[in-house]
Amino acid sequence: MKLQRAIPPTVILLVLSVGMFGSVEAKTVEAGDATASWNGTGVIDDLGFGERVFAGTMTGTMFIRHPEGSGHALIHAAKIDCQAIIRFSEDREETQTALCIMTAHEGKDVAHAELRCTGKKDECKGQFTFTWGSGGFKGITGSTPFVGGINIEQKKDGRIYGYAAWPKLMYSLP
């Protein structure tokens, strides 16, 4: 008899908990292929033996080509700003890290990410991991493949430039 009285409240509690927690699942966004060219300004130190260190900012525009049928404009742009201390070599692989801010829709949507890659100055492959965001990117998470490269423009002025690519840019939103 006690078991029969306990069943309805247990079923109600189970249904309520599934309703409250079942909708927490994140939505994966497959944004498409993204590319950027960027310029960097900072300080370049020559370490010798073909190795250098750059400390400064890198800024550019990310262009995202959305997949057909995604409901978005065919090409979308976002500003990207990164802070980095990068050690790069002509012939030895190094691990690089940068902290980046991606801003879209006239500053209304902002995503923060950490870039980590391994390679030489001409090509560095790794991951671009979203850590948090605001506006349309509020609650953004996920990691997406990244590849990039660096060229030194003027050692004296601390200027560099390069490219970045995110084949199949993906992230999750709540």
C-alpha cells in the first residue's frame, strides 16, 4: 500500500526533472570554412639560430563561408583580435598560444577563444577553443581545428603578418 502511494509522486518528480534538465543540451553550430589574414604589431627579439620571439597583438578579419542551406548569408565577417607571445623557428616545431576575441554583428556578439597550435613559422596546426561569449555567443563552447602561418615584415618595427584558417568552423551554444 505504501509503495502504491509512493509511485505517483516518484513519476511526477521524474517527469519534472526530465523536463527541467532535458533541454540543457547544447546546439552544435557548423558555421562553415573560415579564413583570415592578419597584421601583428609588437616587439620581435632575435634569439639566434633562426629563432625569434614576437610579443604583441594580431588583428584581422575572419571571413566565414557558410555551408549551402544553412539559412545564413553565404559569406559572413567577424573581427578577430589576439594577444600572443610567440616563439617561432625556421626549422624547429614550437607550440604557440594566443588569446583571441572574435567580434561579429557590429560588436553585438563577442566570443573569446584560446588558440593553441604546433609547428614552424610557415605552418602551425592545432585547435581554436571557445571559452566564453556574450550576445549571440553567450555560453559558447567547443573546439575547432586551426591552421596558421607567420611572416616577418619588419624586424625593427616589430611588425608581422600571416594567415589563419578554420576548416569546418564549429562551436556549441546552449
